[in-house]
Amino acid sequence: MPRILLIDDDDTVRAMIHAMLKSAGHEVTVATDGLEGLDQARQQTFDLVLCDIFMPRLDGIATLTELRRLDDKVPVVMMTAGSPLAARIGRREENADYLALARSLGATETIEKPFRFRQLTGLVEQVLVRAVPPPLPDQALAAQ
């Protein structure tokens, strides 16, 4: 069962995503902000991290940077609904800028909120499949 670390400060969003991932068969650990997420990442190993960008105490960009220092191989999917200011003035194109920044800093994939169940679970499955290394030649022969 894949182990996912979910980092999001919004209680409702976090609960919704947690339920989506659990129903898709994943073991989910939650963190309410970047600092708590980093503490979890230091204590345990995860197959994937799903992290919001805009959070108090430590935002997602800083969290991503530190996650990459801790483990540059764990897949990290960054997500955002945009900055609070951009949302108030109706500038959704800023979401693309934040997501592009996250990709340039090492995010494996990005997703814009709101998303549908199949969008999220499909993306998570794709990332997890890509993260599994191919078997070594000896292992491939033994499996036959």
C-alpha cells in the first residue's frame, strides 16, 4: 500500500483529499503546514508527497525546497488554488506561475485546485508508477 504524506493547511480540503486517497487504497499521513510536513518526512519514509503551496508558517515552495534536500528521489506533487490575493482580484493565471515555479524547483508534478477525484487519483497513480524503478535484470529473470 503506497504511503502518502499530505500537507495542506485547509481543514476541509485536507479532509477531502485524505478521503479521496484512502478510498483509492493509499495509506495517508496528514500535516497541517510545511513545518509539520517536514517533521513527518524526517521521521518516516513516504512513496509520495502531496503539498499545497500557500500555507502559514512555512509555505509549499520552501517546504518543497527542504523536501528535496532531505530526499531528492521522493515524488512531490504540488497543488494550489492560487494566492489569496490573486483569488480576490480574479487572476487565475498566477496559479500557472506558482506551479511552474514549483516544477522548476523539483516538483514531480503539479495540479490546480479544485480538481476532481479521478484527476487527483489518476495523477497520483501515474506518479507512483513512474517512481517504481524497473527490476534489475536478475530480478526480471527470476520473476519468469
